[in-house]
Amino acid sequence: MTTQPLIFTDMDGTLLDHYDYSFSSAIGVIEALVEKQIPIIPNTSKTFAEMEKIQQTIGFNSPFISENGAVVYIPIGYFEQQPEDTVTEGYYWVKAFCETRQHWLSLLDNQASEFAEDFIGFSSLSADELCELTDLSAEKAELALVRHYSEPLLWTADEERKQRFIDHMQKLGANMLQGGRFLHVGGHTDKGCAMNWLAQVYANAYQVGVNTIALGDSGNDSAMLEAADIAIQIKSPTHTFPTIQTSNKTMQSRHYGPKGWAECLQALLLDSPTPSLFTAEEA
């Protein structure tokens, strides 16, 4: 049986450079994968507004997963039929997996006030302040602040207190994910669950087996990497490879960020004699 590869990729620090957010070193591989009709599906902590802009910049017209697996956006008409359990919002079919951002803001304000001085939340930042924290442009910072399902926090206290805060929020029902820079407060969703849901949508729509290939560089990518048929850990200039536990195939890049992204997918899918499809046994 042949299977169709589906590439699920983190953005910051993976397809986008950790420091300047460039993807230039991956352009050649992106173009080759698009030519082979291998879907590239962002699976990111970024917001809907950020991802719409990035999709246009890179030239993707694929579905994307936003806010650490909280929601999937599928361009209307991408599949012949609207997937079950989705709603129509603007130009997208949307599948949400958790409560809205307002729920988490309410918990932080009303039930975690003892930690209020220990973090800076996105909801309290102006675009200029976020620019100073991240080196984002003013336009990109504006987009990053428009969130719907989660609240990123910049932790400013020590690690011991951070763990106490995480334990407290988990008791309140929150899921806590540490990304490359920010601690994300959200629902009990993750990039892996959203990836599996969307992979099944592809399988149902095209009546083929699918083979999920996930790429990520940080802890909030671990669930996606562990759920994937092939996990590709991207080298980071700021932290070690994400910890994963999986019996499936794994790869680690030699290069950082988008250069490592391109390196691994080139070897896995483009240097093969039959790059667009491979057998389940080979996966």
C-alpha cells in the first residue's frame, strides 16, 4: 500500500529562523515539495492573523493549525466536501478544540493573582512592547497580539516559582506549554491531537493512507513529534533538541532552523527515487 506524505511543521525556530524569522534557506525545498504535491501544513503557536500573512508570504494555500493545536483552519474548497465538526468562518472551515482565550484570561485574573508579578502576558502588551521583547516588526507584532484560544506569557521569576505556577494553573484545568520564548496558557489540546485530526481528514477526503512527517525545535512541539510517523527534530541555537518518546522513525538536523528543515526534508523526500509516495513499510 502506498501512502501520501503530509508535512506538519512548526514555524518559529523551525521553518522560520529563530533570530530574523527568515525562511530563505528553505525556499528551494519548499518549491520542490509543492511541485511534488506534498502538502506543507504549518502547526504553530502563531495566531490566525499571523498565519494568514505568512501563508501569503510563503505562498502556501494549505490548511494550518494555530495556537498550539487549539484550532485548525482549512481554506473553503480545499477539500471537495466540508469536513464534519467544522464551522464556516470567513474564508475557512474551522475546527476548534478548546475554550476561548477569554476563559484563560479570566482564570489568570481571578484565580492566579498571587503570581501576577511573575509574568508579562500578551494581553497587557502594546505592539511596541512586543517588538522590544521579540524583535518582531511593528506589523508582525500587531498580528501576534490578536489571539483567540490561548495566552502566551513571558515568565520573569525563577524556575521554582514557575513550576508552582504551572501546577496551580493545571489544577484550574489549563494546559501549560513552554515554547521557544513564551509559556502558553490554553486548553488541553496539543499540536499532536490537531495533526492527527487533520491527517484523518486528508485520508478520508482522498481515500488514501497518509504518512505524517513532523518538524519542530522546542518543547511545545513534542506532542506533535511523538504522534508523527516520522519525527524530525530541528537544531536550535538557544536550546537542546525537544525531548520525545517514540518508537517511530526520528531524525535530527545538523543545521539550525530553516536550513536544518530543508536539509532533512531534502534527504527524506527529494533525494528518494520516488519522493512523492513511498510504501508504508519504508515509513
